Amino acid sequence: MGKLEEAKGILSAIGMPRAQANDRSAYVLLALSNLAESSAWSTAGKPVMRIVDMMNYMSENYGKHYKPNTRETIRKDTIHQFVDGAVAERNTDSADRPTNSPYYSYCLTDEMLSLIKTYSTNQWQSMLKRFVEHQGSLMEKYSQLRDIVRVPVMVNEQEFSFSAGDHNALQKAIIEEFASRFAKGSEVLYIGDTENKDIIKNREALQALGVTITDHDKLPDVVLFSKANKWLYFIEAVTSVGPISYKRKQELTAMSDKCKVGKVFVTAFPDTAVFKKFVDQLAWETEVWIADSPDHMIHFNGDMFIGPRNE
């Protein structure tokens, strides 16, 4: 058998579902093992690779050319299951790397590497049996390692955990710091996560308030509703892109044109340095909140507040 068929056989032997024991997943395993067609399994390694590196390896060593838009399929339909099944682990060089980082990477687990090195040897069957018997505990072990770097957040009096990264840290600050100061008693109707785009999405409540929800509409990072004030807060968390510009405000206004409650548009920044990068993009009649100065807000325009102030 060639390396591709052998790799498929290994994946089947450890109990991976058929969809993760196919050609695509076998090529991923070979890339993560740093094995070309002529290489022996005993020489397998565990290089740290991004998905694009895996695709380049497949192309260079096996003549398998995947189109660039296949990267998401590899991530969702192979890599996720490899990570869940203790075949691979994420970001061993930087555990808190955000999901959207261009350096997000994977490598084989030590246990998987030890197993495949014995393929076609007298040790294979005993090592396979040991791996399968301990796979549940291995999955728990690597799951706990992933959970260590997750960000705990209290949302609507329930505890959730976000994946690590600056963007989700800012969203945590919006929920716990901004809301407690400027949207007291509000309910979170929507919040996304860099891994789970719709970690909370109260579609019924949003639609009842007049927000049009379709598969193509892009809600802001956080949506809060204050029943006391009858205010709906549309909040963008900005660490690198995406402030409420004039165009973005138009999109959100169109999405909520049937709303009968007040709408508040807020761009949140982690600090003043990031705010300064986007100040010329912000739309008038929107608000700015900066997490490292949580007690203050900036209103873009000021017509509502112009006039003398008592010292």
C-alpha cells in the first residue's frame, strides 16, 4: 500500500469516523507527520504547521493541490476532529493565540506520534490497543489543556467561556465593565466568539424588537437590550478592524429600521492607542468606550450635550 492508504488505515484503526478517515484527512495526517511517500513511518515527526503549511506539504510531496477556499473545509472537517480525538493539538508554542491569528497552528500529540512510529512493526498492535484504550483519557487531558486558556464570562447570570485572544477579552470587558456602568440590568441578546460565531443569539427577542435577522446579516459583536430605558445597544469590539463607520452604521440602521426602541451605536476599544488608529473612521452620533478608562464615554458630535457645565 502507498502512504495514503496506510494513513487512512491508521485513522480507521483508532476509531475516526469515515468522514475523518478519507483522503483529505489522510493527507493531513501525513503532513502533520512530515512523511513523504518514500519515508518510513518510524521517521515520523511532529512539525508545527498552519493549515496553509499542510496544504503546501500535500502539494509538494503528493501532488495533491487543494484550492485556497478548501482551507476552511480542512479546518472544520478534519482538524477539529483530530484535536477532539487527541490526534493533534493546537498552538503548542503559544496556548493563548487567538483563533483568527495567521499563526494559528497544529501538531500531532506525543501519543499519536509514538503510535504511528510503530506502524508496520511488531509493536503496532500493542501500541494501537493501548492508544484506543486510553483515548478517552487522552481526549480529556487535551481538552483540559485547551480549557485552561479560555476566558470565563458571566452572561445573563450564566457562565460561558470564550476562546483566548484580545478580541474576546474586550468582549468580556464590554459585558462585565461597560454594561455594569452604562447599560445596567441589560440583557445580552447576541454575542459572538472567534470560535463560535453565535455563542448567544436570541433570535426571537431581536425580531420582536424589530431587528431583521437573516443568514446574510452581520450582527455587531455584542447586542444588549435595556428594558428599563428601552434602549438597544449595538456594540462593535475593535482590536484590529471593524469600528462603527458611516457605512457600518447604515448597515445596522437598515437591519433595525423597524425598531420602536432607542438605538445606541457603540464602538469599544481596548485602549487609547487602538482608538487613535480608528478615530477618523468613526461615524457621527455614535459612542466610544475605551476599556482601560471604563468610567467614561466619548460621544461623537456633541449636539445633545453642548452647553456650559457646572464645575
